[in-house]
Amino acid sequence: MAKVEKIKLKIGNVEIGAGAPVSVQSMTNTKTDDVYATLKQIEELASMGCEIIRVAVLNKNCAKALGEIVKNSPIPVVADIHFDYRLALIAMEEGINALRINPGNIGNIEHTKRVVEMAKKTKTPIRIGVNAGSLERDLYENKEMALSDKMVESANRHIKILEDLDFHLIKVSLKSSDTMTTINAYRKMYEITPYPLHVGLTESGTLKSGIVKSSVAIGALLSEGIGDTIRVSLTENPIEEVKLAYEILKTLNLKKRGINFISCPTCGRTQIDLIGLAKKVEERFSNLDIPITIATMGCPVNGPKEAACADYGIAGAIGEGYIFKKGEMIKKVPQENLLEELENIIRLDLKIS
């Protein structure tokens, strides 16, 4: 259990921390100064459920583009800034909803003071983003400390810089590409900090490996009550990040969005193309944003009872199939009509046009 009382802050209209629902974040991969492309991607991500978006601010042109982006974005926008404190000042002038910086890498203390002074005036939260690959030199060279301890120490140094300037609109992340290092760092930080934690695994890899690593790390932490916002980092279209984030949240019963699909594994009793059928079910119903569970089972012997938790489902047999609801068989239809009949029943029951 945490030893300190947690605080809540707001990124735009999204509450973070102290019991607020876990929010889903992602990051654009467009050129930020291409306002049209950036807003288009933000809108796509928001339509998938992304609640906070981060954009890279590499130069003055990117910083100047933030005003138009923030004004037209359907979700709060966070500016990701490294080294140049002047970009943070411009970002706040342009109305950014939050900053992601490390106070220790934007120059001397006078630069940090200028950023904090404006952040106070504009009430702009700052996320301290600690990355295992870019720790302070003395921590990097320390052979006695565990990497997770080094990350926590780095975060606390950055926090102290802001607290000494009487600034407390702080969110913290401690990311590594190693799953257990990340888990241990967040566990330790959770025990000692009042600030909201943004949870994620950095450099987790491509879709297949990234799904496994991110699910283990983020899922483990959320199951312990650790984490206020999450980002799944994948070498993939950011839409996949948002999809996986919601799968993790749905699995832990933390947030419902879209349909929860379940299906049984194949076995010797299966007399149909179960793999193909399960994929078709997901394709047919993936556009429905309703919090129900649909099951695809391989046989009618145990299928409906094994999937009794599902709101609706189908079980296949040779040449025919069965539609069931809440574990009870309601209709037998030819196999080629399974999907169409299932969709008709769901749309009729839920009054979906």
C-alpha cells in the first residue's frame, strides 16, 4: 500500500490520479509542424479512445504550430520537449495542455525557473519523464545501485527541482525497455510520491513482442493499483497502441470500450475453421462501441457453457452453428448464416441501426 496521500491534477479536461479513471495516451508520429497531418492523426486516435495525446516539439516551427493543434484537437495535447527551454515557453504561450520535460536537461536553473514561472501562470502540468537510457552520469556510472533504484533517484532529483520552486503540478514516468526493471521502479516510486504516475514500457518492440512486454508490465502494475495514465509504446501505427491499451484495461475490468471478444483454442473436437471464424467475428463487430462480450466457440458440446460469461456467442458444428446468449442456446442456423444471424440478433436486442 502507498505510504503517501495521492494528489489529483488535470490535463485539459482529463483528471489524473487520486482515484480518477486510468486514462489512455499515445503519441503522434507525424511532423508536428504539419498541422493538417498531425490533427488528422489525433482525430483518428481520439476516435479509437485515446484521451491524451503527446506531440514531439523538435524546433520553433513545431512549437509555433501547437496553437492551431491545441485549438482544434478533440483531446488534450502534451508537448514533448528536450534540452531547449525556449520551446517550452513557446508551447505554453500557444496554450499547450501539459509539458513533458526533464528539469535537469533544459539547461541551468535559471532556464528551469523561467519555465516554472510560466507554468505557474498558465497552470500547465509538467510530466517528468525518466528513461533508463538517459540517466545522469553519476547514476549511470554507479555500479552499486540497481537500475530501478537509479531511475527512482533520478525522478526524485527532478521532482526536487520543481518542488524547490514551489511547483506541484507534477506527473512522473519511469520507463525502461526491461519489463521487471520498469515494474520495480514504479513500485518503489508509488510508495514514496504523491504525484500521479504515467505508466508504460519504452522501446517494447514491434507489435508481437511489444504486446507481450507491455501487457505484462502495464498489466502487473495496474493490477496492484499503480498507474494513473498509460501508454503502450509500439513500433507500429499508434492506433495499435490505443487498441492494446484498452484490451489491457478491459482485461482488468478497469475501463470498458468496445466489444470484448473471446474464443476457445482449437482442438481435435473442432469441426470448423475456428481460427477463420473468430477473425471474421472480430472484423464484423469491431466497429461497434458497446461494452458487451461476444464468444466464438469451436463446438456446441461445451462451448456455450464455457462461454457463459459472454453476452452473445456462436458455436460451430459440421454444416451448421448455434447462437447462444448468456450461456443458453437460442437458435440453430446453417453455418454460412452464423455471422449474419448473430448480428441481426445483437442489433435487434440493443436497438442498433
